[in-house]
Amino acid sequence: MDFIPLQREITASTGDGQGGTTSVTMHDGSTVRFRQLDSSYDPTNRDAAYAQVRAAQARAEVVTGLLYIDESAHDMHAVNGTVATPLVDLPFESLCPGSAALEELMEEYR
């Protein structure tokens, strides 16, 4: 386990959407450079996303923004089979069905 001493908050201004770089000085005096993706960047091109990350690494920068999205992939709810009802609207009994239901579920993983 690491100890993280209490320090003042580090803040930085947000970019203008034009691919600018923001340098942030860390508590130890080191600097991290963040480069915002240009507004014309296409996040659906997987090869371009990889090239963008590699180019940023060569410049000792961290790219920020939506780097890649596969629009043909299913969303998280479809993949995980979640319910359409918001969890806050589900009754407690549905969210916490008891130890017997948990034991039955755990049997699937043994």
C-alpha cells in the first residue's frame, strides 16, 4: 500500500478544442503535458487512434479526448444484460435477493 500525503489540488484550464497542449506542474516539480485532440479528429479510425497515441508518446505527451470508438460494438448495457429500469427505481428485494440467491449465483462460477 502506498502513502499519499495530503497536497493542494492541481488544476489546469481546459483547452479550446483545437488540439492545444496544456502543461501541468505536479507536486514534485515534474511537468506533464496534455494534448487535446483536434476537433477534426476521427475517433472511428482505429489505426489513427493508435498512431495518435504513439506520436504523443514520442513527444512525451498524454492525449486527451475520445481516442477510439467502435460504433458497431454493443453498448455496455447490452453486453452486461442490465435492466432498463434505473436502479434507484427498483425495489430493495430485487437489488438484494438474499443469501440463497447469492449462493445459487456463485455455483455458476465454481
